[in-house]
Amino acid sequence: MKIALSQWQCPVEDRFAKLERDAAIAALASCDLLLVPELAFPGYNCAERHVQDAQLMDGQWMQGVARIARSNGVAICFGWAERDGDIVYNATSVMSKKGICLAHYRKLQLFGAFERRSFTPGNTPPPVFDLDGTPCGLLICYDIEFPEHARDLARRGARVILVPTANPKGFSQVPDVLVPARAYENGVFVAYTNYAGEDSGLKFGGGSVICGPDGGVLAVAGKGDAMLMVDIGGMDAYATDRLSTQLQDLLRP
């Protein structure tokens, strides 16, 4: 499976146009999956719009991303503000190459008062799903800083963990230290994509990264607009059962 990560330079004026361009580039490079940041729709640092613009599962955002995925023949993982009745979630969905929703996840670990003003935490575990024969899992940003979530996905068979994020400047320890650690701890690939630049006064740190099961950095972005591409087709060369047999001890009463 070949993965493309797009690090969006803020401000992003036309988000669908940006996604369309990214998908076309990923398709030309024969990528199977395009990963874009947390809350790609309507954006991260716009709390009033999270509630005002949040959409249902069958809304225009989902329909638009499905169309882009179909027209380019590339799966797309993207973040968005989801409305379910009176509740708004920080969500991520994965559209297949045919425009079918393969997986959907509502962020469990909301970061700070800013996110808690807009969103309600999710109430279901992060999903594990099949993408072209590769078992993948979903987390969102702050979730990856809690080892339990990545471990849970790995225990349920995920070999790749996709993490759309909106990591502010000053938190470089996350892509530099924690993401490689989660990959190594669990023997999985972790793809973590961020924003760069400044959005309404909030500066983002860039540093999007793809790490391998040995914790090694396979590709990393700088501080500006970037697209990373990595073919992880050699994943079978790594041990498929790296988790300690004693980890079950953690589950005993």
C-alpha cells in the first residue's frame, strides 16, 4: 500500500480545491490512500464554525469527498466536524476509492478547553478496518499521545495507524518522539499528518511524519506545504507478532 500525507499550509482558502489537487497528485503517483489533517472541514481554529457548520454523515462534505475519491481512484482519510442531533463530534472518516465510507471515528481525547467548547468526546473505540487488504486503525491528534489507544488498535490487528492532526507549534515532541515510540511499541506503521503555517493567530508545527514498525522515520515534512509518499508494501518483511506475550498480564484483575 502506498500512502500520501498532505501537510496543509494555512490559511487554506478553498478546502475542496486543495483536496482535489492533492488527490490528483496522489493518484498520479499511484498512491492508494491520501491522508489530510484533522478538521480539514471546516478548519481547526474556528470554534464558532465547528458548531455552526457541522454536518451530518450524509452531508455535502461526505458527498464531496466521496466524489473526489471516486474521480481520482484514491482512498481519502479526512477530518471533519460531525453533527448528530444536538451533539457535535471531532470526527474522521475514510472514503474508499469507490467513494464508499470504510470507517468512521469520533475523537475520544479532546485537547483542552478549546476543543471541549465545541465537541463532545466520542463513545466508541477507534475502528480497525480493511483497506485493500491492509488492516488499518484510526486515531485523531491527541489520541496518539495515550499509549493505550495505539496498543488497543494493534491488539485488534491494525498494521497501519492513521492519525490526522492539528498540532500547534511548540509540541514537536509528538511527531519527533511519541509517534516513533507508538510505532515501535506496537510494531505498526503510523502516519501522522499536520497543518503548517498560521490560522487566525494559531501557529502550527508542521512535521508530518510516517514511521515504520521499528520506530524509524520513513518520511518527514518541514514547516511548510508538503506531501509525503511512502510505499509500505514491504511491511511483510517485519515481524507480524511483536507484542510481548506478557501483555495479557495488564488485563488481569
